[in-house]
Amino acid sequence: MQMPDEFWGAKAVSGLLGLLGAMVSLSILHVLSWRECIGILFSGTITAILFSQPIIDIVRAPPPLASGISFLIGTFGWSVLGAALNLIRKADLWGLVREIARSRWGRRE
């Protein structure tokens, strides 16, 4: 699949491929709510639209690789986000805040 020459056509293809990549990413992340799933699909699409062309320019990828890069941005960018969401959900953030507060303002022995 070759990327179109016109700007909006290229953005539309990047967005579609990012959405497909985010869908693949959702198959990896099993414990997400429906809101998180919609967020990942939306975010994968937007990320692919915004970052595909700059990344293609930075790595100087040939045009045939452009569609694959858009797909990978949608897939891996949001699988990392999903893993971070799971980590935050499982973390004891309140305990961490208490420990920081104790060490900062607590009694020194």
C-alpha cells in the first residue's frame, strides 16, 4: 500500500492504519474497561496521524515503509500505555505518597 501524495489523504491513511494497530494492541491488553479501550483506539489513531510523518522523516524511511510505520505507531505506542495503566492500577500510590510525605516532613531519627 502506497501513501497518497496529498496531505489529508496521507493523514487519513495514517489514522486508519494507527486505528488498526491500536485494535491489535487491544488483543494484548486483557484487563481494560470499555472506556480505556475506546481511549486506546482514539489515542492510537491520533498518535499515528500526528507522529507518523515526523518519524518517517527522522529515520528517512522509504515510501513503501510509511504504512508499516503508521501501523506500528498505533500498535506499540498504546500497548506501552496499556501496560503503564495496568502498572498504575496495581501500584499502591497512596502508600507511596505517605512514604514520601513521612520522609520529607516526618521526624528525623
